[in-house]
Amino acid sequence: MRPPWFPYFNEMCREAVTRRVVSVREMNESSPNTPSTAPDFLTVEEAAEVLRLGRTAAYREVRKYEASNGAIGIPVERFGKQFRVPRYRIEAKLGGPITWPLPSTIATEEAPPARKARDTRRRPPRGDEPPRLFSV
């Protein structure tokens, strides 16, 4: 048997959930007039994309920074086993703010179809009789 206050409680919960869903939607929708800013710390891959480096080259520069105690390389901070690149240091190196979100680097052109591999096996001669290996 339900307590007498149950219908009111149920309605209050439904209203709270509705308000919460609406506020989360408002948070997720960004107005087109407000510019998006980059996060304070970028991953090494994101920093590599901003600096137009490959992933391997970026990690090489990160290791140089760590080995040289900050003399050369991409400036990073370590959080546990992860590297993060401070946005303000990248912007200082570039001399201005970075644009965010990063432009997509995916090519819009479709890749050409792969060529079919040639058959390199030896074919039997076209005669009626198969070739003999040994004369009998």
C-alpha cells in the first residue's frame, strides 16, 4: 500500500527531473555568437594538430622537453602517466590565441579504389594434355 503523500512526491520528482534535463540542454547548447575557447590543457595529439606536427614527432618533442628540463621541446606537464600541454604556453609560442574547435583534417575526397593484385601463378599450357614432369 502506498503512503498518502506518494502522488505528490512522484509529481515533485518528475518536475525536478524535467528541470534538470532542461538545464543540461541549455548548458550543452552554445549560442553562435559566443566563441568557443580551447581547454586549458591540451592532449599531445591536440597540440600536435595545432602545431601541424605528426603524433610521433610531437611525442619526440615532449620527451626532449622532459629530458632537457624544459630547455627545448613542447612544454608539457605530467598528470600521473599522462602528458598535457598548457594552452597558454602554446599560445605564447605561436604569438596569439589558437582557434577552437580544431578544423577537421579529414579529406573530403574519396580514396581511389584499390588495384586488384595481379595473378602471378604459372598457368598450365593450353594444350589438351597436362605437362609431364618425367618421361615414362
